[in-house]
Amino acid sequence: MKQASKLAFYLERMASRSIPTRQVLRGSGLSVEQLNDEGLRVQPEQYRRVILNMMELTKDPFIGIALGSEFKISNLGILGYAALSAANLEQSRELFNKYRALNENIFASTNYIRDGRWFSEIRDTFMLGEVIRFAVEEFVSRTIELASTLTNRPFPILELHVTYPRPADIRPYVRRFDCVLHFNQPRNIVVFDINRLRDPISLANEEVFKLCDQQCQLLVSRHTNLLCDRIRNHVLNNPGEFPTLDEMAKRLNLGSRTLRRRLVKENVTYQQILDDIRKTLAIQYLQGTSLTPKEIGYTLGYSSVSNFRRAFRSWTGKKLSDFREIGDAE
């Protein structure tokens, strides 16, 4: 999850508490329009200001724990879909490590196995200062939530070592983390049960996982500041959605004419971008799954398989059967 997306998540959760966006962003120098820019790099002081605002506005010193528990797989975009289709937590963890660029956190975590336990050391790379406690609490709470959602079973932690002092009220820690706690430690470390890595994902699907993994690769390889790549990333990160040019312009906080003009400078049209994405995905689906042409066409936004066939031939100059033996599934 990129930093701008992370802040968008915070704004959404604060809105659910009837707290206006402008109050959450107060003093940060950030605007909602800026958060729509996928190339935005949120600065440490801006991030700290937003967190401090949330703590003040909610009057909840443990708001990090609450926000972590409210985080959903869908907030991770295509990376979330990939994790949801993985075989087990081990494969899911490897996925998050592999595509760190799609799940950009304010922490850099190092995982290692020792004495039959799984250690995750969290290093503050974002200079969080006085809000480090919030960030650790949110990170651990979110890890519990995501793992529990993926496996549809409890995900206990064994120990929590943190660098900050023991809070005056320890009850929220006991309720959420329910583990051995160590405060004023030299490092932030979470200790998990290594056996949990074998927990199966409840919605595991090898074919879906393969497709999502390929789309994650596409997103990482095309991570640039070109507008055409920002559009491509947005579409790939929202499976099944193919917005019109006007809809995409609104999502990117641009006027339709401005979007067209900038794409002209990049020597591409909006329709060409969509066609290229559809062509790439169609070939992946044909070669990597047992989905029927009708199902693939529907997934790519076509109301009839005949329209999908014509489009595919225009893209590749070939028939669907040239990429896969279709048989009676059509």
C-alpha cells in the first residue's frame, strides 16, 4: 500500500467517524487532490502531522490498534487479491516481500526463523519520532487482521517487543494482542508461531493466484511517472474495471481534455491503453487458466463472446484457438 493510499485509508476511516478530511489534513500541507496523484511522495513530517491530528480528533490514544483492525484485504488492490488466492500464509508472506513496491510501508521489516519461531523485526525508516507507538500498534493490529481474514481462523502472536515505554492503560494491548509484552526494548520485534505459516488460505485458487502474480509483475515493471503507466496501473490494480476516459480523468483529478492532451504527448490514446491491457490479460487467461472465452470476455468488459473474438483478432491478428485449444467450452 503506497503512502498516499495509506493516507486515503485514514481519511476514509476518519470520515466513518464523522471527522472532516480538512481537519485530518490540517497543518500537513496536503490536499485531497494531491493524494490522487500516484506519484506523490508523502514526507515524514506530513505523515506525523496527520497521525497527530487523528489522535487529537478521535481522543483515542490507541487509534492505531483500531485502524489496524479495520484494514481490509481490498485496501491492498491487486496485491490483496493475490494474497487471498495464495495456498497458505507462507506463500502470502513471500508475495508481500516480493512486491514491496506495491505495498509500500513506513516500516522496513526483516523476517527470520530461529528456535522454531518466526521473528519479524520492524525498523523505523520513516523517522516517525513521537508517533512510533501509533505506527507499531497499527502494523501489528493490521497483521493480525489480514492473517485472520486470509485463513478464516485466529492469528495469535507470541511476543511483542517495542522500543517505547509501557502505556498507562495496558488493557487495549491485552484485548488485541493477548501476548507477552516487553517495553523499552532496543528493537521493535514481533514473534509469531512458525506453524501459522502452514495455515491454508480459505479462498486459495492456484489459477487466480498465478494471474494476480502476473498482474503484480506488470505493475512493478511499469512503475513510472508517465501518465499512460499511471492509467495502466490503476486499471490493473482494480480487476474487472475499465473506466471511460471521463471517469479515469476524474479519478486522476484531471480534466478530460487535459488527459487527452497529455496522452498525445506520450504518443498514445486512452483506447490504445485499454486495448493493450485487455490483450495482455486475455493472453494470460487463455494460456494460464481454464476459463471459457465467454468468461474471459465478460471479465474484460465485453457483453458478448463474439465482440471479444473480433477485438482479439484486431489486437493480435490471430484467433483465440491459436493461443489455446478451446474445445466445446466456447
